[in-house]
Amino acid sequence: MLFAGIVFVITYALMLGLPKYRPWIALCSAGVYIFSGILSVPEAFGCIDFNVLMMIAGTMGIVSLLIESKMPARIADIILEKVPNVKWTIVSLSLFAGIVSAFIDNVATVLMIAPIALEISRKLKISPVGMIISIAVSSNLQGAATLVGDTTSIMLGGYAGMNFMDFFVYHGRPGIFFAVELGALAAASLLLVLFRNETQPVTSGQRTEVTDYVPSVLMVSMVLGLIIASMLEGMPAMINGYICVSLFAVGLIIRSVRDRSAEAAKKAIREIDYETLLLLAGLFIVVGGISKAGVVAKAAEVFTRISGGNLFLIYTIITWASVLLSAFIDNIPYVAAMLPVVKGIAAAMGVNPTLLYFGLLSGATLGGNLTPIGASANITGIGILRREGYEVKNADFFRIGIPFTFAAVVPAYIFFWVFYANL
């Protein structure tokens, strides 16, 4: 356990200190866990969420076709017509990203909306760094709002027996959806403060003409497919990945047939960010390694020893420890390890576990916004910026991510205590 923990700390320290080499650091660290015997090769491959990787690759491909169709440029024109300056443009895109992310995967949301931000930045000749970071953290925030918004929400729903509507009204009380939206409003207000000096006027010229509506249809089909797949039972484990990759393949075929050339298809395939895919694959193995070594379980065990039977204290510890831990480790294995622990704590104290469940989910979901590598949405957003030639410094991310996280978590933390402490 000690060796696994030390390797993990070194890995994340190197990734924070050497952002250009993150994919290779993660893969090398994954190799250490394999060659040290902590994970076997089959176990390592079992840790990789190929559903997520397929979904990211397929969505990246569809987004590439969408950009070429000029649809993001058209949407950028429409947004520019409605907002007075850059500050409100950033807030509007962030809120829009949050709304979309409440129903589909956070990474897919970033991949869909980031091109709009890039197009607006090109039109205004400004850096897109702050805008895309804001989109990424907003997307991560809203993932906890509904049952289908994030993997951790799906995990909680299955473990606690919650259905889609329970996220809106639970035991006759306002559900987690309203806590998340309260946090979203607070975070949006914070963005207005952070970007208060971005008062450059926004002007719009003639609307860009869309050259191909097929990618837009594919994008809408992907969104609907992901929502439907999330609500149906008995679907294949990798259904989301199958949906995204299949629709991308359809787009490639249609484009190749229409152009009578495979060049457009090859270009779209080249646009996939393979470094981000490698980084995520490496991180999946790293987290699997520390999970198997007992590091995550040991951290969870500490909570039970220091609670002392005080509900407010353990609720506070679970929420804020989840925020801090999820800033550095993937929240999926963490939530998986903590759900039974939380249930056991509640049973020992003779209380309903809902308060602790909601504290766990909100903390684990939002904590990823503290660091550039704390959430897949952040990694994806930074990867997009890197491909566009923008190197995101840690300070650039922390300036937005840290205050954004606390602005979102504090209202939710108070909300849950008020409505669920006496359940």
C-alpha cells in the first residue's frame, strides 16, 4: 500500500509540474503498477474504461466534422448577437455547457461546446483559455444534477435505488438537482467577478453560412442516443462508446461518398486527440492500482474513525474530504469505495444515509475542478487548447477552478444540511 501511494503521489506531482508530458508520465506510472506486480496485465486492461475512450474518440471525430460544416461558427454568430461583451459571452457559454452536461457526459459536452468558444475567440482575436476552462468546470459541476449526467450519479442511483425523478424530488423534499443549480448560480456570479475586466464589446457581422447539416444531425442524434441509453435498462456496458463511434463512422461514410474522396475522412480521424486518450488510459490504470493496493479503501476507513458519532461532523468530513481527494484521484473508484462505507456509517449511527450520499456525490463530482487533472472534462478542455497552440499553465486553471469549486460546493453543502439533516 505504501509503495502504491508513493508512486501515485509522484505521478500526480510530475503531471502538475510537467503538463506537456502528462500522457507519457501517466503511461509510465501505469507500467510501474504492472511491472511491480500490483496489477497484472489483464487487471490493468480491466481498469481502462474503454466505453469512455470510445465515446471521447467518436465525439472528437463528430466535432471535427461539425467544425468543418461551419455550424459552430453560425452558433457563435448567434451568441455574439445576444451578448454585450466578452464577460457575458463567457458566462453564457458556461451556463449553456452546464445545462447540456446535466443530461449527457461532461466530456462530450466540452467537446461539443469548446469549438464554439474557439470560434468566438478567433472572431474577437482573444485567448480562449479562460473561456474553455470555464466551460469545462461548469460542465463538471452540472454532472451531478441528474441521474444521467455523470457516471457517479448513475452509481449512486443504482446503489441507493434512486430513479430519474428522485434527483428532483426525494422523500418529498427538493432533490440534488436544485442544490447543484444553486451552486451553478453562485459559480456563474463568481465568473462575472473573475472576468469583470473583460468588457470588450462583442460585435457580430454577417452570419456564417452552414455548408453541411449532416454533422449537426449526427451531433443531435448522439445527444439523444446517450440520453435514451442512460435511461434504459439492460443496455450493453459500452453502449455510449458504441453510439459515438458508430455515428462518427456514419459521418465519415456520408462525407466520403458525397466528396468522392477519403481525404475529409482522414482529416477527421487525424483530428482526434490521441494524447488525451493515452493520458486517460494511463490514469485509469494508475487509479486501479491504488484501489487494488487498498489506498482508496484506507482513506475511506479514516473517515469512520474520526467521526465520533456526530452527524454534522461526518457529513462535513465526507463532503470536503471528497472535494480534496477528487482533485487528485478519479471520482469513480473513490465513490465506488465510499458508498458502502457511507451506508455503514449511517447504519451505525441510526440515521438515514441520504445526507451522506448527497455530500459524497457533490464533493466527489465538484472536487475535480480544483486541479487541471481532477476531472476528464478538464483534461479534455486543456487538450483542445493544446491542439490549438495554447499551453495552459497551472496558475491559469487554478485562478478559475479553485474559487469556482468553493462557490459551487458551499451552497450545495448548506442546502443538503437544511433539507436532509433531519430525514
